[in-house]
Amino acid sequence: MGDKHAELVQAIADMREEEAVSMAREMLDSGYDAVTLLGHCREAMELVGKRYEEGEYFLPELMLAGEMLRAIGDMAKPLIKQDQKASAAAGTVIIGTVQGDLHDIGKNIVTFMLEINGFNVIDLGIDVPVETFIDSIKKNKPHVVGLSGFLTREFDVMKKTVETIQEEGLRNNLKIMIGGGQVDDAVKNYTGADAFGLNAMDAVSLCKRWVPA
């Protein structure tokens, strides 16, 4: 099935929606492992993100890629063994794109990958005010908060969000991760977050490390 793997990744990355969804359905119907297939989708999305950064793709392509991911995910999720999810049964993660930013493709991928790894994910959506994060933390008592921001101007908003969480006395036993197209170690230090993730699997690894078994 190695060829199918490469073909699926290429079909998604090349925006061949009908072909990609049909191929994923055939692979799943033939017994292909759903989690492995979703890993191929993540690989394809990394290619899409790279093409976006290089100016080859624009917002419409990002939106189409997100639609393909959702369609394939809807097919794959029910096939993921429940005992796998139970064994991972980790903890609660609150995630949202910070105020002023309307990008959600990356956030949606992270949410998706966290969910199939057994986390209870509360997705606050896009353009999320600091107060909404605070209210949700108080209500849901998460282990981890994820702040997403694709635009560099949102780093100040991330910083304000982290500072407000601290001021509200909610930082104890709470880890904060950030992610987005321009995020790196310097941005992590600037915002006061505990870590940053380069991709969805980084986010999953961080959460698994932080949440008690």
C-alpha cells in the first residue's frame, strides 16, 4: 500500500479533492489502518502549508485542504478502535485562535489529532478574546491550553493571554502551548508560553508529556 500512501498525499497536496476523498474511502474499505491514514493526511497538510508559505497556494487552497481533511476524518474517526482512545484517555485541552486572527486550518488539524489520541478537546474557535479563554479555563479546568496564531501581529495577543491567565491565578498545574506559521522558540519566550509546536504531532507529543498518565 506504499504507492497508495504516496498517491493520497500527492492528491491532497495537489488539491484533487474528489480523487483524494475517493482514494481514502477505498483504502479504509480495504482495511487500511485509520490512524496511519490520518498520518498521511497530516503529511499532505504539511506540504500544503509549505506551498502556502512559498506563495504557491493562497487562502482558497487552505480552505479546500481543510474541507478534504474534514471529509476524510469523518470517514476515519468511526474506524479508530475505542480501546485505543480509552488507553490514551488523557485529559482536557482548551484550544483557540487568539483574538484578531481568523485562521483555523492549523488549529483544526491539531484539534483533530488530539481527539484521535484520546484527549478531550474544547475548541473555542477563531478570534477568541482573552476573557473567553479565562472563562473556559475556570469552567473546564484543563491540563493544557493551546493558543493558535498565524499572523505575527497576534504574538502580542498571545502574550496578553498568557499574562492574564497568570494574573487570574490559573497558571498553576496548567501548561500553555502556542502554534502558528511564524511561531518559534523566540516567540515562545516572548509570550511566556511553556512550549511551541511546529505541527500537530508536536502538539500531541507535548500534551502526552504534560498530562498525567
